[in-house]
Amino acid sequence: MGRRGGAPWALEVAVLVTSACLAGVCGDEFSVLRSPQSVVFRDGSWPIPGERIPDVAALSMGFSVEDDLSWPGLAVGDLFHRPRATVLVTVKGVDKLTLPVKGISYPIENAVPFSLDSVANAIHTLFSEETPVVLQLAPSEERVYMVGKANSVFEDLSVTLRQLRNRLFQDNSILSSLPLNSLSRNNEVDLLFLSELQVLHDIASLLSRHKHLAKDHSPDLYSLELAGLEEVGKRYGEDSQQFKDASQILVDSLQKFADEMFNLYSGNAVVEVVAVKTFNSPLTRKARSILQSTQSETENPYNLAYPYNYNYSVIFNIILWMMIGLALAVIVISYNLWNMDPGYDSIIYRMTNQKIRMD
């Protein structure tokens, strides 16, 4: 009897542990803070592969991706009304943030480093003649990439560590209104964390001076990477009061930043947050080599063809219907020429007959 009663209990424990992992307790988290009605994120605990996060951003903006995304968290939505901006903030050093209830969160499976370069290139290619704003920024690494009107809008944005430090001690910085609690203005790690929050505030503030750019037809992209909280955890420990205060301050700042960006774009922007404890592997560029070529040949002993490109169906339909149209045109022209009466339909024979009669 004891064994029979213990088996269902063990099964329930396994189900609870699995559900907890799927809910994001055992891993990193992808959260949607704000989104318009045209972009539908479903409520659920479906894990999203870390390498497909850029595809989610691309599909939500209406762009196509090379590989189909079978993740059920993102629905089709309104195809004719796409968001005018996507804001993605990556927070390193924590696998879960205590975000407000109105947001939707999904666990991340295999959290590998990712980049939104493909989305930025798509925007730059399709809207090169318009005024898109593309900003990719990692303050702690002094890494910045701007395209389009971002160079003029964020001309005064602090991007180097020295600029960030000086910006914090200006009169209109966040230090005058932000409760620091256990954080200190005299510690370099704390100042790095606070400077990243200052960047969030300055982005929204500078963009508010150019509201006309938020109302044009070209989509905008903002990709920010924050590593200050990770440095606070390394300096004080994740169980310290400083780390807890920093986490709460970051959550409040992220929510405020999301609301400000959402309102600047008149409710037509997607604001997402990726919380990652540590990435599984470093971000490297893909390159072909002789070893890779030899390995691919051994994995394909039957010399099968490569999978079709996603543009194949488009090119096939263009060529098919063009050939059908040309074939129908040749048939119609040939039929009319075959049944033409030379004495009645041809102007050459008419003029010749009239000339003969006049002579």
C-alpha cells in the first residue's frame, strides 16, 4: 500500500518540477513588457530557443525569416498594422526579474548570445530612403551602433565610460531623484550600474525632442545590453542587500522606460526584456573552412540536393506565370493571324487594291 501511495506522489513532484522549469524558475527569461494590439503574444510557458529571439523580433515587425519559427508564443496578429518600433533590453547577471503582472514571460531554452544585426540590416535595406532609427548600445563595453536618424537624435548620448560617469554628476541626472538605498555614489561598480539606468532615461528624453520620427512609416529598432547588475552581483554577492536593491531599482527603471517608449510611439511599439544569468557560449562569427566542407560531404553520402531557399516559391511563381502569359499571348496572336482575311483585315492589301483600281 505504501508503494502504491508513493508512486502518484512522486509523479506529482516530477510534474511540479517540470512545470517550474517551464515557468522560468530554472532558467533565463524572455519578457514582453508592452506590445500593441497588432502583435499578439499568447499566455503560456512555452520555452523559446535563445538563438531564435532575433527571429521573434523580426516577425513581430513584419519581416520574414529564413527558417520557420514554430514557437506558439507569437501569434500572427494584424498583418497590415505592424509596430513602428521594437525595443529589446538584455539584462545580464540575473535569470529572472520581478516584472509587473501585466507583462508576459517565457523561459529561454539554451541561452546563447544573439544579435539583432539581421533585423537592423533588413530595416536599413528596405527603408534606406526614409528615416529609420536604429540604435544598438552596450554601455559597459562602450559598444555603439547607429543607423539613420539615430546619429542626429542621439548625438548627445553618453556612450563611453568617462562620459557616463560625468553625466551622472550633472544637475539633471537620475541621482537627484533615484533612491539609492544601499548603493553608493563612491563605488565604481555602483556607478556603472547607475550609468546604465541614466542611458535609459536619456534615450527616452532625447527621443521626446524628435517626436516626429516616432510617427513616420519606417520602423525603428533599439537594442540595449545592460551588464551593471552582473557586476553588482560579483562585487557584493547575489544574497547581498546591494544586489536586491539594484534589482528592484532596475525593474522600476525598465518599467518606466517601457512606458515612456510605448507612449512616444503612441502605443505602437514592442518592448521586450531578456534576463540571462550567463550565456552558454561566446558569440562568434560563422565562417566556412576546409574541415567544415569535408564534414558536410561525409554527412551527405547520397549527394542529396540542398534544401530550397525561402525565396524559391516567389521566384518559381514569377517565372511560371510569366511563361503561361507568354504562351497564351503566342496562341492568341497565332490564331488571329491564321484566321485573318488578307483582303479585309490587312491594311497592306487594302491600299494595294485601291492603287490598282486608280491606275
